[in-house]
Amino acid sequence: MLRAAITNGTYKVGDLLPTEQELCALHDISRHTARDALRLLSEAGLVTRKRRAGTIVTAPAEPAVFVQPLGGFQDLLQYARDAQLKIMTYGPAPEDGLAQAMGLDTAGWWELRGQRGTGPKAVGVTRVLIRADCVPERAEIQAHPTIADAIEARFGIVATRIDQQITAMVLDAPLAQLLGTEPGAAALRTRRLYHDEQNNLFLASETAHPADRFVYSQSFTRERGD
């Protein structure tokens, strides 16, 4: 969210970002999460952290790169919330779509296809499956931060477990054209499976990200014995 705010000019070069304490209060996050977010911005060369002065924006963000921290449940949802979704098609799942690739009965699903991005270039092309008994209206999807949020708001179905798989891939010609890059370029494929309280799959997504536009970031703290 901070990177997007720097990209769109909400925070300009020379501006101070909120303090760690302010970020915790604004977003209901832990001090560790706030500190890690500011660290990632600093490592990307977007801000400088000065003692007693605070965190100062020093460079505009590169809009074509999305950094996804890997930590807890909420971190996993960051991409869906921060990378704007542009819907291209939305309707009953086609025979050659994601449902077929996952071995699911296409009659029981709807499929959305779209682009994700934080600036003029798309950082990913996505396909999303939604179980037919909990399909939100297109306008509801656009009005909520994530498709999961739209489903929860209308149907009361909550994601209690998300399984994620990350694999390498090569972009074919249609995907490369949508992403404005060359066929054969390296990319990451992320597939996420959303399960409800009864452990039933109700939402799935698969997104292709060109290698130069998406970064997964995770930090570890060494655990010491007593």
C-alpha cells in the first residue's frame, strides 16, 4: 500500500511516511509488520530512514514491479488488495479454462480473466474460478478490495485456509501480448486455492507474472534457545 501511494503521488519525494506506530494504528498491524514494510521500501531505494527525522521518500516507485511479502495470512492477500484488477471477461467457466486445467467440472464454476497492476504496465495476467453458488456481481467485485471480500460480503463465506503453489513458466504468445513482453520470457505462476470453514474449495486463482515485474520477499528471525 505504501509503494502504491508513492507510485501514484500520494507521497512525493521529500515527504515523510507515517511512523511505525501510526502505521500500526492505521492498518491494525503489528510493529514487526510495519517495520518490515519500511525496510522493504528502504531496500528498494524508495525511502531513507533517518534517526529523529523519520522515513523520507527519496525516489518515485517503479510501477512495473510488485513486491509481495510472504508472512502470515494477511500478507498473502496483499497482492489481491493492492494490485488493481482490470476485468477482461467474466462468466460461466469455459471448457478450455482453469477449471479444466484443475480437473474440476466446468458446470459448477464461473471464471474471471483479467490483468493486475499498480501502474501503466500489468504485473500479471490472472484467471479466477468462483464456485457457482457464490458468484458476486461484477460491480460487487469492483467495489471490494478482493474477490474473497466480495464473496464474504454477499454470501457470508469466509476463507479460512489458502493454499499457494509457485512454479516457473515460460510465457506463450497470447500471455506475452497481454503483458506487453516477448513470447518465451521467463515468468512465475502462482496458484491459490481458497477453502471455507468446511474445508470446501470455493475460490481459486492462477496468475502469470513476468520475472522482471514481481518479487516475493520473506525475512526470517533466528530463534534462540533459553
